[in-house]
Amino acid sequence: MKELEHIFMKKNTGKKALALLSASALSATMLAGCGGAAPASSAPAASTDSTAVSTAEGAEFSYPMSGDHAITYWTTLNEIMSSDYSNMGDSPFGKGLMERTGVNITFQHPPTGQGDEQFNLILADGDLPDVMEYHWMDYPGGPEKAIADGNILALNDIIDQYCPNLKAYLAANPEADRQAKTDDGNYYMFPFIRGDDALRVTIGLMIRQDWLTELGLEMPTTMDEWHDVLTAFKEKKGAAAPFCYEYKMGSLTDVLPFQFAYNTTKKFYVGDDGMVHFGAAEQNFKDFLTTMHQWYSEGLIDADIATQEFDQVSAKMSNGTAGASCGWAGSRMGVWSNAALATDPNYDLEPCPVPTLNKGETAKMGPIENVVPNQGGVAITTSCKDIEAAARMLDWAYSDEGHMYYNFGVEGVSYNMENGEPVYTDLILKNPDGKSIANAMVDNIRGNYNGPFVQDVRYLSQYYTLAGQKVSNATWLVKSAAKYALPPITPTAEESEQFAAIMNEVNTYRDEMILKYILGTENLDTFDDFVATMNSMGLDKALEIENAALTRYNAR
Amino acid sequence: MKQATPEALATATKTAKAPKHLHSFGYRARKDMQRNWELYLLVLPVLIFYFLFCYKPMYGALIAFQNYKPALGFAGSPWVGFDNFIRFFTSPFFGRLVKNTLFLSFELLIFGFPAPIILALLLNELHAGPFKKTIQTVTYLPHFISIIVVAGMLTDFCMSTGLINDIIVFFGGARSPLLQNPALYRTIYILSDIWQQIGWGSIIYLSALSGVDAQLYDAASIDGAGRFQKLLNVTLPSIMPTIVIMFILRIGSLMSIGYEKTILLYNPSTYETADIISSYVYRVGILEQGWSYSTAIGLFNSVVNLILLLIANRLSKKLTETSLW
């Protein structure tokens, strides 16, 4: 059966590629035809010359595009933006993007919190928007399968033809290039790229420095010190939930720094032997769970850890119920500090380094994102008719002009150049409507969250206004973290279904058991059974697939 | 009996060679349609509804036997026979899912089904007045609250700092996060379900109760029956057919508990008792894109439902002489 399916898919990919070729050729001729027939196009920047040879190399092409171009663009609407605009197309950012690229974009947004569900439903329906922004590595089976399934296009030819800016960036940045494509060398998205290593560490532990000072305690660096500090918070500061964070948020729980103290992680990682390991199935993880359970049973970790969400955690962090947390420097540390500072001028949330087991050790593993993180990438779907418009619109972000627009907005409006550096104006930093910096940024730029562009580190020092935020990257960075982090590897299209089926069961079981071990509803003596059960679910096979994928990745 | 005259009239006025077709089904149906076209027009939307939403999607169930890929379409996806069913039956979660679904279903049936009947009987004993009206309104209202809101309230109430824990502490208990305790999950689910549905569910019984002949009560009173005896010997037998029909209908949808409330209330620490077939289908099908696999599970669920319905109907026919068909 697998064999048959394999042949079937191959055949289909061939067909799709053919369709793609003819489609792009068609759209190219159509555009040339348009330009010729209607030289009195309204766009002033586009000369008649450039439209006539626009298909040649892209060198003579200029923005905004001439002629009528309309594409549909599916993306989740940033939560902060959603309080101001119900559609990205209404925001200053969206309007400016359309104006500058000459492409009329119809943005489609899923309801808040239902992004993944809607994404899959749209795929099932088959009538896809022209371009879709998604965390494509999470497409079941990976991006190669998204291409094989006939949902998105391989972009290699399109990039060659229409995307000189992205092409130039990837050529100059081999690491980003390697992470932005599949094993087979297929480009599949206009990637979100962390333009600086400082941008790759955004999550970490944070603690109430004002409490530490008041109690005469040092910043904790080992697990034992953390235990003592949290106990002191509970006993002396009356904190009912000394350590409290959004456990349900996978992106936080996956990189909870306490697990790195034990040189482990709940997910796949690359070990010292250069092989892929599954952290949750190893002895170190049991040690981590033992400590977490001990802390939970002593009331050092919030009792409601498994059910609470952002609002409850925010309240606890701001009102003194909790004294330490795990989260982002911007949307957590910044938000809570600013909320609390209104009533408590001494409130001081500071980042904590990744803890170790013994005093004076340096951590080996740490939270770090890949250069091309799994977010904000935009793919062109098989339903897209005007492929050139979609590709050109997206490629603009990687041009100098687009780079500044995505990161800083419009010169003279949202930023000014001072001594050759972009500095945000008061529209962003002291918003006349009283919006927070994060809010003003999200309305005007995408530099402070994600999207299909190269993120510029120069936004960070202006976005982070608090002393704690400014040192967060340096504090949270573990130098060797990248060595252990799993690069964006993908199983082959044939293996991916088996891999997805195995990991679906393993992950469900793992998440359930981890929580039970921490809460104490399951005794840690059964850890060996837990590992054995995961192996019986096919973890060995999954590791085999991952290791083969890593080998292929290293060979890219 | 009515058919004959108008038909005869019609044929007589139209043609002479009609008698041959006089009794054919097609002819009679056509005539009937002509005569009662308003009624047919009325029933048409319902037929269209059933065709579009109940029968037309049935062919889609065939993807349970395929490795369905939306981009390849129904015709293009490869057939895989019973692979998806085998995968489900051999899944480590199979036993737990079926057990949880059955337990939740039967507990909902045992505790949830009688509740509206009891409420209706109690309300029936009250004299109509502002008090009765208020009770009815108050008990109906929760039915109209969105499940999202109900689940949000429950999550807050069940937190270790929530309302329910405040009450427990008032009576000398200890605080604990209730929704993280697998042993309490079904109780919370069922109690909240009863709270939400009891008033709405009692409407049909109240209407049945209003149809009970008052003379029966008078006769019973003359025979010296008390309030409780009248309830047992007059009221209950009178509404028994309604109860039985409602019961059979309920059995038919026994296994088809929706995923909505479950996915809003559960978390990995309560999967053990909370994860049911429909929530698993949701996770696998919608979140993991296992279209065919989740369809196979859904189909399995429907078959179990159908079997339960047939058994219940057969039993009811034997025991109470009331049945759906």
C-alpha cells in the first residue's frame, strides 16, 4: 500500500509541477500582455520599459507593481492588533503594504485561538487562499508533505523568477538558507528570519528582584537555590503560588529552563553524540520530574498549573500571589511590570539565568530558537492564480525598503533616521492615543512579533524599555544551547505519516504522564513503565526517522 | 378511501383511457401531489435538509476506507481497506476511549435523564403562580448560555482559589484544583450538564402532564389516594409513553456526546477519565489532519449508536409495547 501511495504521490507532484510551470508562464505572459495593452497604467513608478521586460531578470522591475493585482492572504491576526483592527488590511501596516507593493491584499483571519483548527479546515475544504501564513513545520508530516499533498507550491522556480531580494538574502546567509528549505532542496515559504542571535532568545525565567532584595536573597542560579527562594517567597512574602506560569502554552513548557538544569528537555534534542534523542524517555527527565513534583507538593508551584491561562497568571504575577514565572521579555515581563508599577513603584521583575545543579556550573542547554523559527512563514498555495503578484508582494519584505517598512514602518511617521540608526517616533514610543509601545508597534509594523521578513535587532533596544528587559537576552542566552537544539529537520513525505501517527500517540501520552507525575497523581516509580510504553508506541521508529532526517539536514 | 372520488372525477374529465392507470402508484402519487401540493411544499424544506445534511454527506464516510488527501479529492485518494479501523482498534487509547465514552454516556443517562422528569413532577404539584413561573424561568435560562461561557465559569469556579473551593473550605475541607483531579472530572461534567439542561428538558414532560385527564385525579381522590399515590398511580403511568420515547431517542444518541464541552474542560492530567471518542476524533482529525482515521472512528461510533438504538427499541417493544417503529 505504501508503495502504491508513494508512486501515486510522485506522479501527482509531477503533475503539480507541470501545472505550476504552465501557470507561472501564463501569468507572466498575461502580465506582459496587460502592460502592453494598457501602457497608461496608473502607477507612476513603473515605466513602460520595465513592464515589457519584467519577466526577464526582475532587475528592471520596480514597486509598486503596475496593473490590477489582488491576492488573498490568510494569517492569524495578532492578538494585540485585534483590539484595534478586526482586519490587518485596515491597519496602517496593511494599508501601507498594499500601497507600496501595488498588490491589493484581502486578509483572512481565523477567530482568535482557533488558528490551527481553521487552518486544517481550510485545507480539508480545498479552496485555499492565495498565500497562507503558518508555522509550517507543524503541518502534519512537515512542509515536504504539504507540497506532496498538493496544498502549497515548491517555490524554487518562483524565487528564481520573481524574488531577487529573498534570493540574495539566502545566498548571503547560508544558515538561514539551510533552515528555510526542505531536504529535497525545495523552498516552500517566505521565511521569518531572526536577523540577529539576540533575537533568538526570547523566553526565560523571571523573578521579583524587589522581593529578593527585601529578603536578603541572591539571584538563584542552582535548583537548590531556587527551592530556597521559592520557599522564602511562600513563607515570608505570603505568595500562595510562588512559581506560576502558563503551563498550557506549549511554546513555554517546551523550553521551561528548569529542565535544562538536568540537561534534558521533553522533546527531541541533539545529544553530545550528534544523534537525536527524545528527552522525556531518558533518566535525566525523571530527575527533573522528581524535583518538579517535590516543588508542587510543597506548594512552590501554582496548584492550578494545568488549567490556568494568561489572564490568571497575569493577575497572580501583578498582585503578589506569585513571585517568579517563565515567559517572554516583551509580552510577559513587560506587560506584568507595567501593570504592577502603576500601584507598586518598587515592583522589579528581572530575568534569571538558566539554572544548574551545582553552584558555579554553566548550563549546557538553554532556550534558543532557530535562525528560521517555526512561525510567520508564508507559503503560496496551489489555488493561487496570480503567482507573480503574490511572490513579488512577499519578496518586497526582503528588499532594503521592505526591510525598513516591516521593522520600523514609514520614515517620518513611525521612525526617523538619527546618526544612521532608525529611531521610533513618539507615534510608537509615546503614542498620542495612549497605546502601549507593543500596541503602537503592532498597528504599524511587524518587527516586534513575526511575519515573512528578516527581523532587525535594532527594534529590540527601543521596544524593551525596562532595565530587566534590556538584559534579558544576555541573561537567558546559553552559549552552547544552539548545539543541542534540534534544527528544522523533516521526515520524508513517505515516512511522515508514520511519524505523525507515532508522535501523536507518544506526545499525548507523554503530556498526560508528565502532568500526572508533577501533580503526584502518578508515582514516579512507574517512570520505567512510562518509557517502555512510549517505546511500544513506536518511539524507536520515530527516533530512527528523526536521525535519518538529521543526517539529511546536515548534508543539505 | 378519499382517493377514489377525486381521482375518478379527474380522469373522467381528462381522458377516457385512464382506468388502466387508476391504481398505479405513480399515478396516485402524482394526483395526490396535485391535490395536496401545499402540504408537499411545506415538507419540502425538511426533505431538502435531510438530504443535504444527513444523506448527502454519507458518501463522505467512504473516506474511512481511504487515505484521504483533500488536494487529491475523493476520487483521487488511495483506498486502504480497513487500515484506519485496525489502527484505531490497536491504538493504546482505544480501550480507554470506549470506556470513558460509555461511562460518561451511561452516567449522563442515569443521572441526567430522570432529572427533568423529577423537576416536571415537582413543578406539577405546585399551583400555577408567580413562584412556579419563576422556578421555570430560572431553570430554563442556563440552557441558553453558550457552552464556552459555561466552561469558562466552571474552570474559574474549580480553581484552587475558586468559588467551589471557598465553599469546601467553609465546611472545613482543604483546597485543591478540582479540574486537575481525574476522579472528579465526570462528576463536574454531569452536574453542570444537569444544571444546564434540567429546565429545558422538563418542558416536554410538563406538556405531557398538562394532558392528563383531571377526572383521573378526582376518581383517585374518591378512592382515597394521597398525593404520593396519585403521583405513582396516575401521573407517572399517564406520561410513561412520553418518557419511553424520550428514553429511546436518548439511547440512540448515547455514544455521540459532542466534543465541545470535553475539549473545553479537560487537560492532559484528566485525559484518563475525560478523553472520549469525539474529543479524540477532534484532536486527530482536525488538529492532526487525520481525515480518514477520524472518519473511521466516527463511523465506528455511529455503528455502536445504531446497535444501541436497535436494542433499546426492541426491549421497549417487548416491555412496554411502545417503540419508535
